Amino acid sequence: MPDLVTLTVDDVKVTVPAGTLVVDAAKAAGIEIPIFCSHPKLDPLGACRMCLVEFVGPRGSKLDTACTVRVSEGMTVRTSTEQVKAVREANLGFILINHPLDCPICDKGGECPLQDQTMAYGAGVSQFVEAKRQKQKHYPISDLILLDQERCILCWRCIRYLDEWEDKPQIGLFERGGETVIDTFPGQPVDAATSGNIIDICPVGALTNRVSRFRFRPWELKKTPSVCTLCPVGCNLRLDERVHELRRIVARENLAVNDEWLCDKGRFLHQYVDHPERLRTPLVRDAAGEALRPATWDEALHRVIEKLGDIADTNGANALGGIASARVSNEAAYLFQKFFRALVGANNIDFADGSAVKAQPTGLSAIADIAKSDLIVLVGFDPSEAAPVLDLHIKRAARRAGAKLLVINPRRIALAKYPGAYLPVLPGGEAWDLNGLATALQAARAANQAGSKPAPAPTGKAKLETKVAVMAELRPAYDLLAAAKAPLFIYGPDAARGQLGKLAVTALSNLAVALGFGDRLAYVGAEANSQGARDMGLLSDTLPGHQPVTDAAVRERLGKLWGVQPPAEPGQSYAAMAAGGVKALYVMGANPAATVAGAEALHKLDFLVVQDLFLTETAQLADVVLPATSFAEADGTYTNLERRVQRGPQGIKPAGESQADWAILAALAEKWLASQTVDTGEVSKAIEQPDWKKKRRKIKAGPAPKPWNYPTAQAVLDEIGKAVPPYASLRWDALGEAGVQWSTSALVRAPRRVEPVDVAPIAAAPAGSFTLVSGPLLWDNGPLMPYGAEQVRKLTPTPFVALNPADLTMAALAEGRQVTVTSAYGNVTLTLKADASVQPGTAWVPANLAGAPAETLGAVRGEPVSVAVKLV
Amino acid sequence: MHAEPKVKPSGAALIDPAKEAMLLAALYIAQEQRGYLTPEVIDRVAARLGLTAGQVFSTASFYTLFRTKPVGRYVIQVCSGVSCYLVDGAEKVSDYIGAKLGIRPGETTADGRFTLETVQCLASCGTAPALRVNDQLYENLTPAGIDAILDRLLGEV
């Protein structure tokens, strides 16, 4: 328990923890002290003088800033005396001396703290008759943000945010006295990944949003609290809608998740929702099989049912498969797997990085645990690119709480600059190093715990290897791990794919268990709802609730709920299905045809259904395209990387005839079920029925599926509560606006123990070639990026390959040249870059660039790939 | 006695005092070598000290003794801070010197001898109006005093 202090604010006695600022203590007493520079998430400064209040002492009272003075026992504060009122009026007068009166054309007008406080505390008349200072107006300090120096009141919030949270002090205070301005250094625009937060916290209209500028007045907006679906952090945000258009996204406070921050992708990438190229009606391939033509929902869904039914009847259920994106809501993911398991009768469902990755079922224990850790181990996970708000939390832990970072990655990621250690590995080589560390730590632990149960002794070979390894490059990592009292282990898909990835995860798990922190191991997926997709069983081998398909008891329980039990055989993986393992494929939100090889495989399908927002490369090949809504246009829940199930309610009317993913699946299932029933004549009341509507499939022998009756997304969530035990209590209303973490106690898990790992070191690429390294880039060419605003789109680099500067010199290659990069799986032409964070002998090609170069070269196959780099 | 509040490290704890302390000295050296602080010089100082160029420029532009543009041999900095303004001095002093030298504040004489600047506060409020010529401070200025200063400087050239 922290020490408590009692003080009196305007005759109200209030008790707060020692160290609380007076401004916060007053808030706790229900008394508002006006502020500009003070911010609950920034260090105290006392720059604006707006919060001056009277402190009553033995020698009379004196004025001081409530935002910098901390409470003490028996303190008496007065906030509404004549003196305080006079000081506030005078202070606002000073602030307004040089503040332009352009409120009518200012984006902040209507939600401006300076406007509001001038109304509440200002004098009402100005004494100022001189000319105002002229400074630079509305000019860009980055692609995303405009600065108006005349409006700035020099509160330092933006300066402090970029310094204290981003560790990128890119905005400074230049000149002095009345000429003081904030600015960036010439030629060095703000490039912090969460820079947009300075727009939210600016107390005036000095910093404005270039994407949403002049597109609304704040009072016209319909505001809907929602969550971001661009990465697994699940930042809370607000959708600002006006006249059926998503005008702006701003951060929404959730102290457990994102404090009140958003990354720039989450904030600025929203114009895709209103993009003219959105699919607005269903499309079906015409009779000639050449072009896609608009169709009614009825026709499109019947075409799907008919074709899927025919192929299932002819080739068996296993000829049908479904590939989904893990960006979709829990409701969509749940109904998708239920459609295949309960109606089609196959476990052929998966998502990219789904069954190919060995994930911990429980995710991160809590985002808040980052601040409580003394060592954060990041294996194949780059939060700066993959999850920028998590990056903020980690940087904060490193700089404020003294946490050390152990970075195990093929590339020296940005976070590797903080105290700790960087351990370079080759892709796929993580298991070797992790196993060496785990074995050494187990041995050390066994030696220390003489008398208690000894850990399994390493074999002769492992012992030797371990000894050698720990003596050399593993030593710094070993020392950090051995000294850690509260470590946290986070790994990402780049270290966890395929067979080598499984070994790496096992070795990492052994490492965590050896240190006694097996429950502090977390997997963070690439897509926003990866955790939810796994919870829902959107996997070929796993049922809802993280239970294997081979578990008869779970199948029986689901059978009671669905009317039909899911099949016991594990289904086909994403890679197997995309490579032609099925004859008909249902793709929801994914784009396997982004690579040429992927597209070729899909050409061989008998039937392809694509459900998406846009006519993706995959949709262009489809026989039927179903238009889906974005997260902003439909109710849904999403589960973030710490198992927090959060509501994403509808905030805007859907584009055209597009429908929610879950609703499309529900409608499809109803038609599927109807096509299976015997025609009693009651169903067909329509006057003119096309032939395909009359066609009925034979009833299958055995139990019949229960009817699908989901009037709302909330009804789907109710059923999820029955199918996924940890979700039992998570009803829509219960989630509230901050979401609820599902409890791991409801999850039956195998006890964590050390499993032997048989692993060999990864050989470096042969001389003259490089080992391909890939991974996420924040501003990639991912599924929605091409449909963002122009300012956002231009942040994506032209496709490139980066080599270590030394390698570049050695190979006599020059930066900026066009090169052909060739692997066993394909070749691509890229621009060559030099990058010191790329380790010698490796070639860095980020994931999801235009034309999918990394994917074409085989980067996501979960095996080392060597590439040759030659001038074009 | 009140209980000592348990305070978390504030913003000051984030700044490496060694880097910050070296900044002024580094800027002095750079200015001595280059005459004034070009963007390239600021970038180099920033890189050497592990600071951002913005942080370095923030400091360089705060202190009136650092220059970010080429200047004349004698830089006359006339204080235009509040005290100098209130003794009815600031504008008159710079106007007077400007008229004598034929330049306006911010300009340098054609022969490169004098640069006239107005600056924010020379911390000489008790002896306003004040000006500085290179590193020399002159206080309690009068027209006669200014004539004497300029005559002496012209004699030196």
C-alpha cells in the first residue's frame, strides 16, 4: 500500500497516494483546475501557468502551479478565490496576445481547450490593441501533420511526448522570449511511428491532421467508441462519422491497453472504409466464364451453395476448404469454422501464420506486465514495426523502469539500441541459440538447487555445444537471463513458422520454464485478431477453445451445440489448401494470389469464393465475390494480444450492399441448410423461382445440423460463450467500453515442462549469396494500405532489398541500383539499399511490399532461404 | 515535518547530463572554427553527442551568442526584452544605430564590418537599455554613449 496523504481542496478533504500532483488530487475531490501544458501521461513542467492556485501556509497564501506541486499532509489549496480568478484571466490574456483568432477555420475549433477555458475562465474582453506576431502558418512537419506556429501556445506537450514516449525528440523549442517557436530541424521531419498523438494532445489547433483536415467540424460528428483492427495491440479508438463517411479516427483512453495513444497507421489509415473501389454488390462470373458481373445477394449465395454442394457431393467434404484472415471479428472467425466443421464436414480451415505457427494459447499475461518486467526477451518480433504502441510500452519500461531488452532477431531492430543484449541469429537458427541458452540455464539451475530434483542432464554432445556456445556469443544473453528476476518472453511469427519454428518455440518455452517463468511466454501474431482467431478455432487442427480436433469429449460438446460433431481428422493447412489440396476454396479477407505462384495454384481450383472489401488479386480470380464490411461498418468483437475481448461496434453505414462477414456466413448457412431439407412445398412460396433455387441436395444420413439463427453479432457472441469456455461470461454488455481479458483458469492446458529439442545449427548461405531475412514493416503494402489517403500511401517504400554496408562494398554494389534477387522459389527486381541493422551475410526484404517480393522469394515458408543478388 | 513524497524520476532523469553539458562547449568550438553554425555543423555536433539536430538547434537558437547565419566582424545585438522596451529604449537604440550604419536589424553593412540584430533579453534588465558587441556588454545606453562605442569600433577597423 502506498502512503496516503490527506489534504483540503476548497474545503473538500481528499486522501490520495503520496506523490500525487495537486491538480490530480483536486480532480479526485471533484474540482477542476484548468490546464494546458499538464497531461496525465507526461511529466510535469509548469510551462503555461494556467493552473496557478493558492496554497495556504502559516505566513499567508501564495500562488503556485498545481501541476508541478505534489501533495503533502495537511496541505490546504484554494482554487476559486478572487486572486486565482484574476490570475487565470490575466494568464489567458497573455496566452491570447499572439494567438490568432482564426477559430472559424481551425480544425480544433469546437473541441479546443483554449476556446473552452477562455469561455470558462477568461476576462471576456481583450485589452490588447497591438499587432499580433506573424509566424509560419500551416506547413508540414511530416507527411501526416501540419504545424501552425501562430496558434501554438508553447505548452511543450508535443515536445515532451516525442521525447518521453517515443525517445525521438524531433520537435524542439527554437529561439527565445517572444520569438520562441516549436519546429523541427530543417530536413528532418517527424518520423515517429506514433507521431499523430501530438495532434490529439495539442491543446490548440497548432498541430493538425493532414488526412482529415477541413473534412468536418467537431460538433457535426457522430462518435463511436471502437477498437483498432490493424495490429494485435487492439488500441481503443473513436470513429468520427459525418454524412456516412468516416472522417477521422482519434485515440480513446484505455489505461490497460494503449493509455491514450494510437500509432499512425491506426490513426491515419482509414480512408479505405470510404474508398470508391470498395466492393458494393456481389459479383458472379458470367456464363462465358470471362468477366465478373454484379449480381444480387440471392443469386450469388445460391451459386456458392450449389457449387460447393456439387463439389462436396462428387469429391467429398475434404475437397472443400476455407482460408480466412485473422483480421476479421471473433464472430466471423467462429461462424467460418462452424460453417466448415458443422455443415461442410471438414476441418480444412486456416489463416496465414495459423496452424503453421506454434502459438501459446494465452498470449501476453497482460500489457501492464511489460512495465513490471526487468528483462524483456523479444524473439523474432519487432514491436516498432509490428505493434508500435507495444513498442511505446517497451521503450518506457527500458527508459523508466530500467528493464533490459534481450533482442534475438536476424536484424538489429530499433529496440536493440536499449540496454541489454542483441543476439544476431539466422532465420530458422533461433532454436539452436535458444536451446543452448536453455540447456545452460537448466544445468546452472540444477547445480544451484543441489538436493532438490535435478533437471535432466544435457547429453554429452549438447553439453559440449552448450559450453562452447555460452562461452562465446551467447554469454551476454546468458548473463541477462540468469540475472533476471521478472523476465517476459515475447515471440512473433517470424521465429515460429514451420518445423524449425516449432523447435524454436519449444526451446524458448524450455528457457522460460528453466527460469521458472513458463507463464510469462507470449506469442504475438501478425494480424489484429490472431488471438481471437485461435480462440475461435480458425485452425485446421484446433477446435474452439484451443482444444485439438482429436479430443472426442470436446467434439461431443460441440456436437450438442451445433447438432453435428466436427470431424475428428485434422484438416488441411493454409499452405496445403493454397497449393491445390482442395477443389473449392472459400477465402475470407485473405489474398493468397498476391504472389504469382499463389495465383497459379488458385487457377487450378474448380470453384473459388472470395469475401472481401476490395477486388484483390484473389478476388479477380474468383467465381463469386461477396462484398464484406470493414470493422467500422459492423458490430463485432476482437481479442487482442493480452486476451482482451473488446467491442468494435458499427460506427458508419456499410458501403453499398456490403454485409458483415458473420452475416454473410449466416445467410450462406441458412441457404445451405435449406438446400438440404426435403422440399415440402412450404418453403417455395415465391412466385417465380429460378431452377437453381428448386434444386435440393439429398439429406445426409445421421444427425442434422441445428438451424443457424443469428439476428445480430451479439447472438453469435452468445453462442461463442457456449462453444469457447473462457468466453462464457463475455457477453456484449459485459465487455463494456474497455473490454475484458478472458481468464486463463478456464483453459485446460498441459503442464509446462521441459521438452527435449533436437536441433542443428543453421548453415550460413554459401559464399556469394545471402540468407533471406523478412519481417514486418509498419508502412508496408498490406491489404488496406493501397486504399489509404495519399499522404499515407506514400509512406510505403518502393520494394527494396537491404544489405549490410560491408557486404555492399565487398560485392561492389551501389545503393540505389536495381538488382535481381533470386531464390529457389522465384526472382524479383528490387532497389538496393544499405542498412547497418542488416547483419552481414543476410538480405533484408520486408514482408508485404508491392508485388510481394519477400513472399515470392519464399520468406514465409519457415525454412532458411538463400538468395543471390545481381545487378539488373 | 511532512512525509517526503515518493517521487518517480521526472523528465530530467531522461537526459544524459554528460551529453547536455558538453553541448555548449561543442557549439563554441564549432562556431570558432566555422564562423557560424551551419545546418551541417549542427548535424555533426548532434551526431558526435548522440543528440538530435533539433535538440542542438534548440540550444543554439536560444543563446544569442550562437549564430546560424554569416555575420559581420562586429555583431551589435540590441536588447528588445521587456525592460529595455519599457525604458523606452529598445526600438530607439536599434533605429539610431541602424540610421548611423545604414542598415536595418538583421542586416550586415556592405563592407562586412557590422551586423545589427535585435535580441530577446541580454539579462541586463537593471541597467536597461543594453546592447552587446561581440562578447562585450554595454549598459545604460544614451545616444552619446552609442556614438562613442561606434566611433571606437570604426577606429579599430
